[in-house]
Amino acid sequence: MPDEEFIGVWPCNHLGFSYVDITPELAELAYRLDIGCTIYDGVGRKYQKST
């Protein structure tokens, strides 16, 4: 993740950061809660779900 993008998402990061790849769990949580999210996996791929 580029530094500029990291700085851009910092204020809205409510779920926190993790040092392991929990992408599937975060995506499932966002779906169940019906919330929007932006998730970066362990290799930097970006996943988004709009609200």
C-alpha cells in the first residue's frame, strides 16, 4: 500500500490493522454487518465494498 493511500485511510480505520491475512474474515464481517469497507490483503491487493 502506498504511503499516501495509507495516510488517506488512517482516520476511518475502525476495524484496526492485522499482521496476518484475515481478508476472508473481514470481507464476511462487512457482508454480515452490511457495511462498506476497504480491505488490503497480505500482498497489497485492495478489496472494496460500497455501503
